[in-house]
Amino acid sequence: MHIVVCVKQVPETQNVKIDPTTNTLVRQGVASMMNPFDRFALEAALRIKDMDRDNVNITVITMGPPQAKEVLIDALSRGADDAVLLSDQAFAGADTWATSYTLASAIRKLGSVDLIICGKQAIDGDTAQVGPELATLLDLPYATYVSRIEFLEPRVLKITRQTDEGTAVWKVPLPALLTVLKDVGIPRVRSYRATLRARRYEVPIWGISDLRLSKESVGLKGSFTQVIKVFSPQRAKDRTFIEGSVSEQAARLYELLKKQGVPGL
Amino acid sequence: MKALIDENLCTGCGTCIDVCPVGAITLSEGKAKVSDECTLCGICVDSCEFGAISLPKVGTGELPRDYETYRGIWVYAEWRHGTIHRVSYELLSKARQLADKKHVPLASVLLGYRLNGLERDLFNYGADIVYVVDHPSLAYFTDEAYGNVLAYLAKEYRPEILLAGATSIGRSFIPRVAALLKTGLTADCTDLDINEEGLLVQTRPAFGGNIMASILCPYGRPQMATVRPRVMEACRLAETRSGVLERVSVPEELFKSRIEVLEETVCEGPSASIVEADVVISGGRGLGRKENFRMLEELARLVNGAVGASRGAVESGFADPSQQVGQTGRTVAPVLYMAVGISGAIQHVVGMQGSRIIVAVNKDPQAPIFNVCHYGVVADLFEFIPEFIKLVKGGC
Ligand SMILES: Cc1cc2nc3c(=O)[nH]c(=O)nc-3n(C[C@H](O)[C@H](O)[C@H](O)COP(=O)(O)OP(=O)(O)OC[C@H]3O[C@@H](n4cnc5c(N)ncnc54)[C@H](O)[C@@H]3O)c2cc1C
Ligand SMILES: Nc1ncnc2c1ncn2[C@@H]1O[C@H](COP(=O)(O)O)[C@@H](O)[C@H]1O
């Protein structure tokens, strides 16, 4: 069984803050990390491998700048078997369509794949679109917001997914794609042996020529959505501190909320 | 490809260097220089007060061949347990304004099984036309069948704009529709408008809400967006507004889904409803003990709200993981969000900043939660909350 895990390198959000005076984004250092949800995606794959070590192979794949290789090394150090880096100047500026399109070409090039696991969403864009778009381009069934993965038969999964109001249990035949939540399991730490292997592992780098893609079909050129303006959100512009003794504070807040028509008050 | 610097305008002030999240900008000979590390996120564009930075354009500049034939705005009507989800009314109200601005019709699409009568309110909230596909295979939501049918309808009727709620359903199957139609999709918008060229301007938060981005889809049709619940006002236009109801039959093979729904459960109790509730009272590590959450539960019960929690509270065992709000929990946007004993870490804030009114109760005046709240109460929660409960009880 061949599992592909899609991982993305994202800036560490702890270091992304708003400067209170200029109201612009400040970044201290250039720390980046594996998208937290993708760690759960990897963990979900590793748990399947734990059940049948010799017959499950995990490939981690990422599209990004050359330094995105770091997240692949990290994944290999936690037990992934293989890794592929999709990196090319032409890939820059990809929206979710162009990202999914590029990932789909690479996964086709990998050959037979039984299961693709993505994170619920990437914390830089928070779109949660790449998983469903990738599955659609590869014509695979998919399930999003998956919290639990079980096997009904060797090639049929029973998954539990979170909905806005509860859960749903679905029967999913392989090959398929899943996007997962943190509930699939706590990500394991790096192992000594895997880390040694990861250090020696030569990560293949695929560009547009390896994937036989045209420059026009990837990156910014292959994208549909264009960012035209970026600005700071207006936050708490009308913040009011409620002063006074505790009972005065409670009374004032109560009146304010009631006046604004908060339901239930 | 990378951000473009106009050397004539660049003063070499270096502001962009500090804001670049990937460290791709350096100063060379007094001018900003962008390296290949640039991910084209666009943050620097906004930071430059001299207007020296721009992003290269998307696409190949080619409009879809049949672009002139796309007309009208569509809103996907989501339903649960036989009622239309509020977000669909919110979207119809907004889309009505956009449709009037563009002088085009507004349609709504209803997919399901035995949904008789649900279309009436879609008209009342602004739809001119309602397309209904009624089929037993649509009794339960699956991405495949729903996605196939909506994409088919969009191919047949060619709306210029297609909108849906950014609920767990919308965020799941709308990307499939976009991929099948080969067009762009903007997730989780908080504002929509029409620009001078008649294009849909889609505004959404990015980088965990630290920045806002306005996005166009110039070369894909339809222009598609999912929109966060509760950011737009639902406005019923009339008690009975008439419109055209069109029952559409579509090819049988579209209903085929490789996935089988075995079970659907609705969780009762305070935890599962945080996404839907009008009022969310969330507790953090400041509550100190699990028992103290009862106070919040009592308050939530009084206002018919739900109880949320920070990860700090969940990790300390005060609350259930399903109650967690934030980056690794649920995203909520109620009318009132009350953060009690929560410090306001960015990972928490991204899950609640869309709330209409945010109240923070914290004894530390320096707590970062006060940077994102509308009303700040610097107080000991153990004194404040019981006082507040007394008032709510008295008022009921
Ligand atoms: C990858 C990642 C993902 C994360 N995802 C999430 C997420 O989804 N959701 C989330 O919430 N966090 C998340 N976190 C954790 C987040 O960074 C914070 O650690 C967490 O939110 C802190 O919880 P807290 O505010 O309850 O606790 P604390 O930071 O300990 O704050 C407790 C607050 O209570 C106040 N307080 C104490 N006693 C009283 C009193 N008697 N009266 C009034 N106030 C009092 C204190 O002043 C303090 O501000 C994530 C972290 C990481 C690294
Ligand atoms: N550049 C990328 N390379 C590999 N996987 C990605 C990339 N972008 C997104 N993904 C995958 O798609 C998921 C959703 O991302 P997003 O749609 O950007 O929120 C992530 O959790 C990853 O699993």
C-alpha cells in the first residue's frame, strides 16, 4: 500500500504579530515549520504503517521554495519512507488551483497511490481547498475533516468526520484522499534511526520539465485568483474598557450588551 | 516570479524587509531587492507607503472563450434538518445588493431530497429564481454527488458568480465544484463587492487573521467564493415575494458517489453547538479547575448559548477537546464571544476574531486578549462572572 502525505512549510505564527503602533505585520526571524495539520496527516499515515510495516510505504511531498526540503527531512525523521520536493521558479505564486494541479501531476508521476492524506488546512492561507481540489483533479473520492480512520476491509476505509453539528461515518473505498484533524493522533517524535537515514536521503527535486508541465499552467500564470490588495485588519478600533467596581462593571457590560441586542439577554 | 520593485519610487526605507514573512527582501545600493525566496504573498505591497511594490499578474491574460455568456449571481442554499441554514439568507441578502449593482438576476440552488417549501424563504430573502434538484441520492450530503450536480448546473446555466457559505459542508464540496469547472475559488471571505470593471472583489483574512487580502478572479468563470457565516446581515425583503421555481432533472450518473454514508449523528449538549450558537462563553486556564466551568455553563444556559474553551483549558482537563476554539480547534463567529480567563494567544484569536462582539474578562490588563476585544473587563473572573450571572437571571 502506497500512501502519499502532502505537507507544506508555513511561517511560524507565534512570530507573526501586529505591531501595535504601525498596525503592520512584524516578523522576528525567519522561522518556518511544518504546517501543524500536516503533522497529523503524517501521523495518520504512520499509524497505518504501524499496522503492517513491511507492506506500507509512505511518500511525503511538498511544493515550495528550495528550503521547503526541511519539512521533508523532518517527515523522514519521523518515519516517512520517501520524499519529493516540487520546486521551480515557475511554481511561485500558485493559488489553490495551481497548487492542486501541480501536486496532481506529481502524484500521477509517482504511479500507483492508494491513499493521499492532507492536513485540514494550511495555517498561512487557511483555505482548506487543496485537498478537495487535488482529489477532484485525480478523480478520487475524498472526505474532509476526518477525525478517525479504520479499515473495514483491506481496501475499504471506515472514517469518522466532523461536521458543524456532530459527526458522520462514511465508508470510503481506496484509492481515496482524506484531510485530517488533530484527533487522528498525537504526532510522534523523531526517531534516532530515521533521523540518521533522513540525513543521508537525497530528496529528488522535480520542476516543470520533470512533470512535463508548461510554464503557463503552473504558479502565478496558472492561477485564477489574484491578490490585488493586502491590508491590516481594523482590530478593536472601538475597544472600551469597562471601569468601576466589579458590580458596576457587570451592570455596565450587561446594559451595553442588551442595548446591542445580544440574543438571550 | 517575485514581487516587483519600482526603483524610481523605492526610497530604501527598509519597511518591507521587516514585514516579509520569508525574509526575501534585502537592501542593495539603497533599493529594496527581492530574492527567489519570495512567495508572492503580497504583504510587502501594503507596507510600502511609496507604492513602490507590486505583484505580477495572474493567468495568461486570456479570458474564457465563452466569457460573455456567463451572467447572473448564484447562491448555494444550504439546509439542515429541513430548514435553510442562516448563512444562505445572509449571502442572499448580500448577493441581492451585488446583483442590483450589476443589474443581473439572482438565483439560488437547492439540492436535496423532499425539500418541498424550503424555496419560499429563498425568494423572500432576494432570489429571483430557485433551481431545485430533488433526488434520493441527495438525502445525505456527500462531496461527490453534491459537487457533481452543482458543477453540472453551473455549466448549463453559466452564472458569472457562485457563492456558498464557508460551513463545513461548503468548505468541503465547493472546492470540488471549482476544480470541475476549472476556475478560481476564494475561501472564507468576510466581504464582497463589485469593482468598476464588474468583477467580484473578495476580501478575506490570511496569516491567521493578521492581514486581510482582497482578491479577484479575472480569468475564471464563474467567480467563486465561500463566505463566513455571520459576517453579513440577513435581511428579509418581504413576507411573500414571488419568483421562478425551476425543478431541474440532471443525468442520473451525476448522483453516483463512491462513498457510502453509514451514520450521521448530531451531538447534543453545550460542546458541539459552539459553531452554531449566537453566544459563546469560553473559558481558559484562568478558571483554575474543571468545576469552575460550571459557572460558564450556567451563564451559557441562561442565554441559550454554548461553552467554548482555550487549548490551555482543554490541556488542563477543564473542558472537552470538542469545545476548543482556535487554530487547532473550531472557528466560531457568534454574535457575542466572551473570553473568560483566556490570555488571547494568536492561535486562540484566529478561531474567534470573526465574532460580532468580543468581551474579554481577565485580571491582567496586559493580556493580549484585550487587543482584540470590543469590551474589556479587567477583573477577577470569580467575582465578575457571578455578578454578571445575577444580572442575567434578574433580566430574564
Ligand atoms: C501549533 C499550535 C496550535 C495551537 N492551537 C490552539 C487553539 O486552537 N486554541 C487555543 O486556544 N490555543 C491554541 N494553542 C495554544 C495557545 O498558544 C495558548 O497556549 C493557549 O491558548 C493558552 O490558553 P489560556 O489562554 O487558557 O491560558 P493562559 O495563557 O495560561 O492564560 C490564562 C489567562 O487567565 C487569566 N486569569 C488567571 N486567573 C484569573 C482570574 N481569577 N480572573 C481573571 N483572569 C484570570 C490570566 O491573566 C491569563 O491571561 C496552540 C499552540 C500551538 C503552538
Ligand atoms: N504547497 C503545498 N505542497 C504540498 N501540500 C500542500 C501544499 N499546499 C497545501 N497542501 C496540502 O493541502 C492542505 C490544505 O492546504 P490549504 O488548502 O492551503 O489550506 C495542507 O494541509 C497540505 O496537506
